[in-house]
Amino acid sequence: MTDSTSDTMNIEDYLAQGGVLTAPGNVPARYRGELMRMMSSFVDSELAASAGFAGSINFAPGIKERIAASRITLEKADHAERVLGVMESFGTDAKRYQAQHDWAARVDRDADLGAARQAGDMRLSVFHYPITGWADAVAMNVLQGIATGVQMTELTRVSYGPLAEVLREIAPREARHAELGLEGLGRVDRDEARAALAYWHPRVAAGFGVAGSARFDTLRRFGLRHTPNEQLLARWESLVAEHLAALGL
């Protein structure tokens, strides 16, 4: 809590009223667990995304596209490092953490993971699937980029102040990644684009989680979530339809 907060105020009441926590020493155990889980999911997803796009640079058909893929690769790794810095304040060993998984590892293309996480790896399930070509990379980036933009409306309002500050700095660059994807999608063969979009759509959608999540109420009480999964998913679906229609897809 901030220094001015009454010592007698219940922590959940404080958070429910929009209160902000500012340091690890102010954070109760249950809140800490949920916060660390949230940060781990973000860091793991960004590291896996960076590794995936690194492999896509050589798929690029021209210099402009190579620069875009390289930028996304670099900035997603940087975003992971920034949030990992917040985790370090809670005692996370950053050097050990970033080396605990092969971030470039992928499952079989036809695997069906749903929203499941894999053996302690907290990346969103979509980042376990391989990218097989430039149209595939661009389609995935568009759909996941729009999803990240929707999810950032939640993440930038989290009740842990140091994390919210970092995420607000990250959000505009994540938005630019989606814009780069949309620019690239407009130059991809229409049939290849449609096939790739059909492949990635359900896999990105799974990242929003299940409707009626039992954990949502807890996260909302802690000020770590504000909007139910199903509403975020509906917002994503609407934005995707709008952007693809503008491209004739």
C-alpha cells in the first residue's frame, strides 16, 4: 500500500477501491502468487514470441520485412527483460529464469494444446506452435498482436504500481507490432493469408482463457483483472473482423 493508507483497512477492500501496491514488502502472499503468475506468463510469452520471430527473419521477402521481423524480435526480448526486472524485486533469479526453457522449442504443427500450459512453462499456448513461412508469420503476428492490444487494456491497469508503469511503457511498442503485421498482411498472397489466418485464429483465441473463469473473481478483488475473459475475447473478435475486412480478407 501507499504510505498514506490506513493500517486498519483490509487489503482486499483497499484494492477493490482502486488501491495500488508499490513495493514487495506491502504484498500479501496470495496476491504475490497471482502477481508472479501473471508476470511469468507475460515474460515467457514474450521470450517465446521473440524466439519465434527470430526464426522468421529469413522468411522475409524483402529488406523492409526483415527489418520489421528483426524489430519485433528485439523489442519482445526487451519487454521480457523489463518485466523480469520487476520479478527480480521479488527475489527471482533473472539469469536462471531466462535460461530455464528452450524458448524456440515448438510442438507439432497439428498438436491441439487448447489453453494448456506446458510443464512449468507459462507462455500462452499459441507460442508453442511453429511458424512455417512468411505468410504464416505475418498472420500470427496480426492476430496475436491485436490480442495483445486487447489484453494490454487489462495489464496496464494492474494494482501493482511498478508493473503497471513498465507495461504502460511497453504498450505502444506492442501496438506498433500489430500495425507492422497489418502492413505486411496487405502484401501477402490472399489465399496464403486466408489459410494462415484460419490456422492461427483458434490458437490465438485460446489465449483468452475460459468463459466464467473461477479465478477471475479473485484477480478482480486484487485489482489484477477488471474485464472477464469472454468480454476480452469478444472485443478481439470484433477488432479482428474490422481489420481483416479493411484488407479484403
